[in-house]
Amino acid sequence: MQLIWLGHSCFKITTKETTIITDPYDDIGLKLPSRLNADIVTISHNHHDHNNIGVINGSPLVIKTPGEYETKGIFIQGIPSSHDEKNGSERGANTIFLFTLEDMKLAHLGDQGTILTDDQLEKLEGVDILMIPVGGVYTIDAKQAAEVVNQIEPRLVIPMHYAIPGLKIKLDPVNKFCDEMGAKTNGAEDKLKISKKDLPVEETKVIILKNT
């Protein structure tokens, strides 16, 4: 499996047979590739910086509500959550997506606004790779994100939704999260190419990806 960060909360996840795009954005100062192909697109919530389905070519399966889905050998579970700490009354609902593919579990938290509930945590048991917002302001901040990581205990953590050059949305930088995690990084990586056997066994590792 290969994972590329396209900025903000948008990732391109590629297996041998399938391409998944998460939360494609519009009008945030960043620009997605003009020819973006996908078999599956997940939308965590209906805000313009997460729901730009029009940028995707072809006729992908678009998933934007909680539930269970299966296609092309990939199992996807949408888990309901809140975009804020007032049960969605300020910013609305959010959907966490859990992907099971190539014998690994990947979780994309979208614009998670709170620490996880017991029910959400139960559904996310056994997550190998966690994509988590860390920039605060509109989502959990660095300290809360570190707490969520401790709740889930994934093998790999990929921060998203934080301040990067060109982004017009005001967010905190990723180094705040790294400090909370006590994470030492050797610079950002272009992509993550990984299989089950490559996952760290006894620790949680933070991976910083370049905005490609």
C-alpha cells in the first residue's frame, strides 16, 4: 500500500487494484492535481475544504455518511462523530472512516472535534495507521490529538489539517503535535509505502509527509 498526502485532510491511498481519495478540498490556497483519479472517495463532512468531489475524474464510489461499505476487497466503516465539543451544534457532524485493506486498518478522523467516546474507540480497536487532525482552531488541537493517539495506540500516526505554506486557513503548525508526542522526525517524507510486516511492533511512530 502507498499513501501520499495531498495537503490538508486529503490523502491518496493506493493498493494494487484500488485508489482511495479522502476529503478533497477547494479554495483553501492549495491546489489539487488537475487529473485526480479514484475508485473510492470519502467525505468526512460537507465543508468546502473537505467535499470537492468535482475534482475527481470518472465515476468513483462516493461515501459521505456513516455505515458499512465493501468494494473491490476493501471494507470501509463510517463512524459518526462531532466536528466540535458541543455535539455538532457549532460545526455539524463529522464521519470517521476506518479502512480495512491489505491486512491493515487505517483510520481517517476527518475534522474530529473531540476526544473519542468509548463507542468510537471500540470501533477503532486495532488501528494500524492513524490520520489525525492536529492544527486546532476547527478540530482537536495538538494536546487533544496526542490524547487521542494514546486512546487508540496505533502503530503509525500521520498528522494532517495543520498550517503549511500556502494554506489560507489559520491553523497551528505540526511541531506542536510533535512536541506533545515527544516525536523526533528526520524531515518530511514524500510518501509512505508500507505493508503489514513493516509496521513497528513496540512503539507508535509519527510520520510527517510532504504536501505533494
